Amino acid sequence: MASRFSRILAWSVCLGAVGWGPAWAQASLDAILEVRPLEEARVNAEVVELGELAPREDLSDAGMPEQGLDLGIKVGALWDDNIFLSRSQEESDLVVKVTPKVGWVQGVEGARGAYLSAVYQPSAVIYLDHGGENRVDHDLAVKVGYEGRRSGMVYQGSVRRLGNPTAELGAIKADRTEDDQELRFIWRPKEKLGVQWAAGTSGQDYDGATLSDSRSNYLEAALEFAYSPKTSVTAAFRSGRAEVEGSPDQTYQQATLALVWKPREKWSIHIKGGVESRDYAQGGDTHGIVDARVEWQPREGTTVFASAYQREEVSAVFAGQNIKVAGLSGGVRQKLGRRWVASLEAGWESSDYKQVAAGAAAAGRRDEVMFVRPSVEYSVSDDFRVGVGYRYERNTSNNNTYGYDNHQVGVELQYDF
């Protein structure tokens, strides 16, 4: 498995460097973190991760470095009352997580010319009472592109080596490697019109022999119309194939319409919706897909946000089954003076399992996960922040093997050099 991770890591870096020369330049760290689309998000209990601290620019005018090396470190300590997300055998522990960050930014994304941004964050996860669970996670994200007068291209990719439990796996050992890669070309025949072509791949590779590895490859064509500087509409068609270990391949086609609308300075609306037709070894299905996020600033220092998603994905636990995933989340972030930020977020997600291959186990599992997370952050300086938070998460699964209650309380310190 280590060698497989090394190969994926090397492939990600090499593909991101294709055509790279002295003129290549920057995307901000925020752009890198946006490599993963909203639809990749799931309601999961992340060890120590009480949630991302508010972006640095929300707390100060320092912002991120425009050029060169970007270094930082996060140190967190978390008390977790159910570290394995088990229904019947709950184990608590104090968990320490240390995450150094090494990044490089060059150039300016959105400006004429080339840009590059890369960040690598290994994480040492240490359990005080369950030393056998100690591990090192890895997270590499790369974005590199070129903007010309009428054309451009961008590669963005990430590779993650993780071991945290998830709602689907429950107490099953969850060591895995995940990767997402996409290469996109853009052509603008007219000022307000853009044509895009993209090819991408994403996959999950589990260490456990009882879990099903999977990979999805796709091609996409899209037409974008910039109605105004604050409004754009994109129509896209995607065709792909999902390869699932222990199960026949699946093919799918998606037709979506996306709206990016900023009607006023205080509003930001990103909505994508459409239909997906998926063919299985036995039959097929057509269903809706949604990926939306809305942010509103009713007054200075206050941000209200909400998101929704719906999609279908393959199951790692049950070969020959797919999962219909739907979720909602929302919250508020409030500045308290110049250095304090308080936030409250809550969400709900449902997962319905269905049989898609002959001979697969009978489906019927349904999970409903809810969470609530209050937190407070303090900016000691432009570069040093402290966050304290609590998270409660509950999975009311109808399968007696799964489901759990989980409480987490912790503190995280972050310093950017």
C-alpha cells in the first residue's frame, strides 16, 4: 500500500508539472483548498478536526502570501468519547494531532500568465491510551494553470492518506488512500462565452481486504456564459465509468446547469443541479443531483451560510450496492471585536443503500446522521490563532452493526510563519 501511495503521489506531482516553466505562477491557498468540490464533502467525525478555523483574511488583513514559500503548523488536542464510531463498544481517548504545512505559491490565478500553488500537510495522530491506533496522515494538493487572452488550462489534484473513521465504515478499520485529479482546457471565442473540456479521475483504495476499492473516470464538456461580472451560467455534460472491486463496472451520464450569482456584495450563491442516468449490471436508474451553497452577510462581521447536496456513490462496505446520499447543513459565523470569532454549524445527512448487481447482499441499510458544532476562535496575532470547540454527532442507522453517538471537545492552535 505504501508503494501504491508513492506512485499516486508521484503521478499527481508530475502531471501537475506538465509544461511548467519559469513563467508559471500562483493560486492562493484558498484556491488549493477548493480543489475538492462541495459534492465531495460528507458528514464525518474527523479526529481533532473541529472544523476549519475561519480563513486568515477573515481575521486580519495579512492574507496569504502572494509568492514563494508558505509554512505553518497546527497542533490540536481532542477528547473523543467514541474514537471508533462504534454502537456497542465505545472507547474514549485523548487524541493529539500535529500538522505541519509546507506550501508554495507562484503567480496570480485569474491574471494573464501562469500560476502554481502546492501544499503538503502530514499529520501525526497520537492516541494517549490506544497507542496501536497511532498513525501519520498525508495530504497533498496541487493546482497549476495558464491564463491566455482567449484560452487557458488548469490541472488540479489532491492525494490523501487517511485513517479516520467514517459514518459508512463505523468501527471497521478505515486506513485508505484517496485521490482526485482533473485536467481542464478553456477557450473563449467571445468575451462572455467560454467552452471547456475536462478529463478527471478519483478513487479510494482501502487497506482492509473486506472493503471494496473504487475508481471513477470521466470526460466533460461545458459551455459557460458570463451574463455580467456578477452572474455566470454553465451547462455541462459528463460521461463516466465507475470501477468497483468485486462488482461489475457502472457507467453514468450527467447533465447539469450551474449558476454563480453575486447579486450584491453581501450575497454569494453557487447552485448546481441536474440529472444523472446510471447503468448497472442489472438495470439502471435516473435521479437528481444537487450541489449548492449560499452565503449572506446581513451586517458587517456576520456571515450566514447554508449548503445542500444529493448524489449517488458506490459502497465500500457492501459490494454490489450503491448509496443515495442527501444532506443539508447551515450555520452562522460572527466576529466579536477585532480578534474573536464565534461560529455555530449544524447538519443532517441520509444514506440509502440499494442493490445494483446480481448476487449482492440484500440492500436496506439506511443511515441518518446529524451533527452540531459550536466553536470560538481567537486571533492572538496576524499569524497565530487558537480555536476551542465541541462537536456532537449521531448516526441512527437501521442496521444494528452501524450507528453511533459521538462527543468531541478540543482545542487547536495554528501558526503561519
